[in-house]
Amino acid sequence: MEPQTAMDIPAAGPAADPQGISQDNSQAIPLACAALEKEFREGPAVVQVLHGVDLQVARGERIAIIGASGAGKTTLLQLLGGLDTPTRGAVYVLGRNVAALGQAERGRIRNESLGFVYQFHHLLPEFTALENVAMPLLLRRLPLEQVSAEATRLLERVGLAARLHHKPGELSGGERQRVAVARALVTAPAVVLADEPTGNLDHRTGDRVFELMLELNAETGTSLVIVTHDLVRARGMDRVLHMEDGRLREVTGEALA
Ligand SMILES: Nc1ncnc2c1ncn2[C@@H]1O[C@H](COP(=O)(O)OP(=O)(O)OP(=O)(O)O)[C@@H](O)[C@H]1O
Ligand SMILES: [Mg+2]
């Protein structure tokens, strides 16, 4: 592995914690961002969606992000996950500034450290449920038998044992969402970023999917960052953050009642 450089250390600010940034990944903060800003250009107009977001996700921490439609929740998750680049500010995965990494290294850190559940599932239509869930493990070049066993186990846990060989087009919306959750969890990543993972599910299935994520969090120490409109579920997390005016603010006590 390359040596850490000064570029890997966050600048001073609320998200800076040099003590937490270490070459030993087991000690590093799984995910952080500092002074994150995002602007979208629409013709001559510039729309600023994020106005300086600071966030540190501790190991094993469960964070809910709430906020109105259009507030910038998906935008933030995409930046944290390296699917889009910030206009200003930085994202740190396991203490490393992702902007300072080459493309291959960025891909590797994303595959090894992060799991995604998108607001609109992004399954590969030509592959079966089993193959979709197996994909992140195949990218790691693990033995096929182990890959298949792990992917099957996760699909069983989301209640899809009887749908292993169905393609996304042959699954209901809720089933597709459960496949997407299984795919995000199958590598037991340091952090799972989930964008309204239960938005399309009936309440009971949604509860099951949510529970599954919490179980994995408890078993493997995977941190969770979950966008949700469900205050009951949000309240069960370690921290609730409200996205408003392009910033994140912690919600506590009465405001959550
Ligand atoms: N690629 C883009 N180009 C221009 N504007 C964008 C782009 N992506 C998002 N936006 C704008 O940024 C704002 C935030 O969008 P975002 O998807 O992050 O909201 P959200 O909080 O996830 O909302 P929802 O709860 O409806 O999913 C919106 O006003 C949206 O129109
Ligand atoms: Mg969204």
C-alpha cells in the first residue's frame, strides 16, 4: 500500500481528527467529510445544494439522515460514496482523502469499504438475483463456491430463498429492493450507505429489511448511514441528522418525539 501523505489528513475543522487517521485501517474513521459543498450548473444558473457539510461516521455507528424532498440527501450520499465529486471540500474513507487517490485505488476502496443501497435500486437486469448479490464478491476474486454460498445466505436472510434465479424484471419492486440490500451487505463493508432502502416496501417487509441492516451492524460493526422518512425507524438509530439549507444538524430530544 502507498504511504499516507499529508493530503490524507483532513484540514482543521469539525471533521478533523488526526488521532483517528492512521495507517492501520482498523483504527481509522470509516467515513468522514469536511466542508463539503456541491453546486449544480443548470445553464447560466448555479444551484448550490450542499453548503458545507461536516460529518464523521464512527465505527459501528448508526446514523439516520432525514430532510425534505430536494434537501440534498441523495446528493450527500453520492458524494460520500464517491459516485459524484464535490465542488469543494473532501471525503475521507478509512482516513484517506478519496480525491487524492487514483481511479483504480478509488474503485478498490469503494468495493472493499462501502456498500450502497440506492434510492432506485440499480440491479443489473441481465443477471439473476444471486449473480447480482455475488457481484461485489466476484470483484474480489474470491472462490466461486464461497461467493455463491455467501450470496445465497444473504438472499435467504432477506426472504428471497425462492427467488435466487430470477432476474430483476421477474421480481416485484420490493423484492428488487431486498436484492439491492443483500448486495450492499454481502461484503460486510465498513459502511453501508442506504438511500431510503425501505421506501418502496410495505411496512412489514420494510421492517424486516431494516432489522437485517441492524443485525449486520451488530454482528460485524458495519456503520450505517440511512436516509429515511420514517421517524420511528430514525429514532432507533444512534444519531439523527436533519438536512436543511444544505447543512446537517443533529436532531435530539423533543424534536424527535
Ligand atoms: N444532476 C443534477 N443536476 C442539477 N440539479 C440536481 C442534480 N441532482 C440533484 N439536483 C438538485 O439538487 C437538489 C437536491 O437533490 P437530492 O436528490 O439530493 O434531494 P433529496 O434530499 O435526496 O430528495 P428526495 O427526498 O426527493 O429524494 C434538488 O433540488 C435537485 O433538483
Ligand atoms: Mg433522494
